[in-house]
Amino acid sequence: QVELVESGGGLVQPGGSLTLSCAVSGSFFQIVSLGWYRQAPGNQRELVASINSGHATNYADSVKGRFAISRDNAANTMSLQMNVLKPEDTAVYYCQGRIYSTPYQFDHDWGQGTQVTVSS
């Protein structure tokens, strides 16, 4: 069973920075890609950024130039450096993994989420 655990959320003032981390543990065959999603109250969950095993990245337009996603394949961890945070970045942030638990079983696995609040 695969487990994804996020950490690093909290309260920050506008213009500030936070770093989120995600650790993947358990039994699995291969991590194809990892990503960060967020969901604000009343909104649908949206992709923030993703990174594949080759470290190719993809960002939502709203965070380009402010957020940076990175990944340590050996440690099975991922981070999201968030800079110049805005109140509209306030949301629950979820770590997602596209993971082969066996060579034949592919799943989308989710963490429990971590709250990020940007407010003065």
C-alpha cells in the first residue's frame, strides 16, 4: 500500500514564502509522476504543478514564476517552493502520485492535504 504524506503548510503573510514537502512510502514498483493540487472552499481541485521521473515540470499559469517544484527520485520525496504568495493561493494543498504499485497496477494516490493560508 502506498502512502503520501504532506508537510509544511501554515499561515503566511502576502508576499511571503512557504515550502511544502511530500514523502512517498510503502510498497510500490515505480513512481511515474508527482504533483501538487489545491482546493479552495467552493472551488474544484486544480493542478498547481507536476514533475515526472525525468524532472520535466508543468505549472498552472497562476503560479508560473512564483512556485518551483522539485523531486528527489532516490528519496521518493517532492517539494513545492512557494514564493510571493497571494491571498488567492489560500487552499488545501494535496500531493498526488501517479504510481505503479505493481508492474501491472497503476493508480492515482493522494495525500491527506495540508492547509496553506495567505493572510495579513
